Amino acid sequence: MQNILVPTDFSPEAHNAFEVATQLAHRTGGHITLLHVVDAPAASGMITTGGIVGGSSRHGVYMVQLLQQTKRRMHELMYEVARKFPEVQVQDRIATGHVDDSILEVIQEHQIDLVVVGAQEHHAVTHLFTPDSHAERLVRLSPCPVLTVKHPAPNFDVHSIVFASDFAAEADLAVPSLRQVCTAFPEAELHLLDVVTSAEQADAALERIKAFAQRHQLAAYQPDVYNAPKVRAGIPRYVEQAHPDLVVMLSHGHTGLRHFLQGSVAEAVAVETAAPVLTFHPPVEVTR
């Protein structure tokens, strides 16, 4: 978690993410790329050095002014980090075009290993009627882990980590990333959470958790089984009661029709859970 990307639109939610990212970089000895994307129909006519390619003079003046204002706001954020954590390096980047595509391009170009993104916390019922958010699409499409931050965290002290899973065979693929997180926060207590939809499933869930911990020699952990009508609703409810500092989940990254029909629990949890949520895809196994 050293090469960190923070997309910003200068909203309070984006600042919450930036605040958490700077603390992570300070803890891990990492550095930050601060990205703003100008998402406008004519944005392709602007380059980040301030020049204009074609277009009317009025439009050109507007775009230059927009670029200057953006650079000023980026530098204000960089100065904020320099005052708090002078050892943390921050580079600014301005891209043009579609927001999600630009973020994914920067991830590939800079070999980013963590994206920290701000989001508004949605409630499960109202979220059914809201459009797919940038944060959810990043959880689905990003090749690297995504940390979704909904609330201010001026002191991002992680004392409890929840790994939410069904602890089926695929959960084993999460272990290397889970160990990385636990190494970054060695003082944190690890909770292994399985949400079941009936009380009769609780004993079997507890056995799966214990078997998972035994396979991977996890000696210090707390097994938690939570009963809820649906898994995607159960995790936010558990978090509301247990108040963990960080939730960790695998994301399957469904796209297209399969995503529309199945959805992704990780995507929903990322924006419906008050605590920061770290999601990552299972590693792709290369066949020979």
C-alpha cells in the first residue's frame, strides 16, 4: 500500500479520502498521486500544460482559467500534506476525458497498488434508486485494491479489522492481501465475519471460519457470525453495532448482464457501510 492514487473532485468526501491516504502513506512509507479529471465534452482540447488545441478563444480562455484554478486547489492539498507529513511525497496529475476511464488509465500507467476514493454513504433502500457511482465502478473494475472512505478520519487509527466472507474455497485467495493489511496495522484485532440468512446456518458458518483460520495459521482472531435477511444488508448492520475501523472484502468484479442480475456484495457494502471498506479482486491464476 505504498503507491497510492487519490482521485479528487475537491468535494468533502474526496478530502476525507485524501486525509486517510496521507496517513496510510505516512505509516507505510508510501507516496501519493493526486488526480483530478476534467470531465467535459470539449475536454479533449486541453492539455495539462495549459495549452489549447483548437476551439474558440472564449472557450480557450475558460479552459485555461479552469486549469489554473484546478492547479491552485491541488497545490493547496499538497501544502496541507507538507505541513502534517513532510516526508510524504505527493505528485499532482490532471487528466481529461471520462472520469472512470481516466482513473483506470492512471492506475495502469503509474502501477498504482491502492486507490483511496471518497464516497457518500448510501442506505440500502434508497441506494436501489441511485445511479451507479464512481466508487462502485472502481470497486468493480480497478485491477488494484480500492479503499472507500465515507466519513472524516483525521486520526485513522485501525484497532479492529473485519474480513467479511463466506469462507468458501475462494476466500483462501484473499489471505496474502489480508496479511498485508494486518502487517500494516499490527496492533489491530482481526475479526472473521460470516453473515448467514438463518440461525440454522450459524454452526456451519462458525466451523468454516475455524477451518479457514486453521488452514492459514491465524492464531489471533475473533470469529463472528451475524444473522441477517440478506448478506449485503447484514455487513453494514454488523458494522453499525461492532464499530470496526476497517472492513476487508473480496470483489468479484462482475460486469455486463451478469453484474445487473447478480450485483456485487462488495460494491454495495463499499457505499452502504459507514466504516472504510477495502476491496480487492482475487488474483488471476495463470494456466500453462
